[in-house]
Amino acid sequence: MRVVLLGPPGAGKGTQAARLAATWGVPHVSTGDAFRQAVAEGTPLGKLAQEYMQRGELVPDQVVNGVVAARLARDDCAPGFVLDGYPRTLPQAEALEGMLEERGLRLDAVVDLTVSEEELVRRAAGRRVCSRCGANYHLEFRPPRHAGRCDLCGGELVQREDDRAETVSRRLAVYRRQTAPLVEFYRERGLLVEVDGGGTVEEVTLAILEAVDGRLGRKGGS
């Protein structure tokens, strides 16, 4: 099973990717984790990526593609993967297609998690982080035992600038500009399945599994 998860910030891609990977028995490949692993191992690409990140610059597509290619070439990805956080742009999608074609492989499905802006803003507005130890909370989904205080160290819980409504709206606008061509790219290839990401975690997981099974069933019958 080789699946890509798309969706705006706050759609729950990381949570769903981990659940799907466990269900299918394949690795959850997060680009953030792949970068950290490459940096920790001191690979040439990892060192190059670290230089860009330390300067506060965007890592070029060529480097991102190389890090992802190296991760997908590992033995644990032979049975498949759930890819989260990549591709983000059309050139990256084309690079991923090329990586797989070189090995005689292709994606089974691309899942686009759709969530309304109102819901994404609501989710973000409830996030809190401990100013002392960095532990994460959510006022609705994972509230602290004592309001405004970290369960672990007693530090003050604060709202990050990234989680404020106006910041979330700006990030969503950027996401839509970047991702619209990507969605069409996969729609044209018959790989795209759209799933409403506004339900509970369990409901969304079930909907994704049904959508992917449905796509593979149609493929098998064609």
C-alpha cells in the first residue's frame, strides 16, 4: 500500500497517517522525521538540509526530494508507506512519480482531507503549549487537569502565534495556492480520493479506509 495524505494545516494528517500505517502494516513516513533522521545520521543531504534550516531558509526541492527518495529506498518501505507532508508542490509530486517509476512502482491512492476553514480555526484556537517544558494540550481534545497549567511541570500554558485565527487564515491561503495544482495533478491521474476530515478521529480513519478500498476495487475491476 503506497498512499499520500494531503490536507491543510490542522486537518489531522499526522494522526491519520499513523493510524493508517498501523492498519496496513507499513511505515508512516513524515518528511519532518525524514529530515531529522538524515541530519542525525550526518548524510550529505542531511548536512545540506541542516545548513538551509540553520539559516532560516526554505530547503530547495532538489534537497527535499533527495531526502525523501533516500527514506523511501529503505527496506522497511518495500511493502509500502503512508507519506505525510510530501509532496507539497507540483515539482515535488512529479519528482515522487519519477522516484517510484524508476522502481516499477506507483501510488495506490492520494487522500485529500477536506476540512472547513471555520473548523480548522476552531481546532487551532484551542491549542496550548507549556511555556516551560513545551508539552502540548488542547482545550477541547486534551485539556490540562488544572486550567492554564501544565500537568507535567506546572508551567503556564500559552497560545502560539501560529495558532491565532488570523495566522491560521494566512497559512490556509498559502496552502491553497500551493496545493490546488497538486490536487488537480492527482485527480487527472485518477488517484485522488477526497475525504471529509471534520469528523472524529475514528470516523475519519474509517472513511479513508473505505475510500481507498473503493478506489482499489474500481481499479481492480477495470
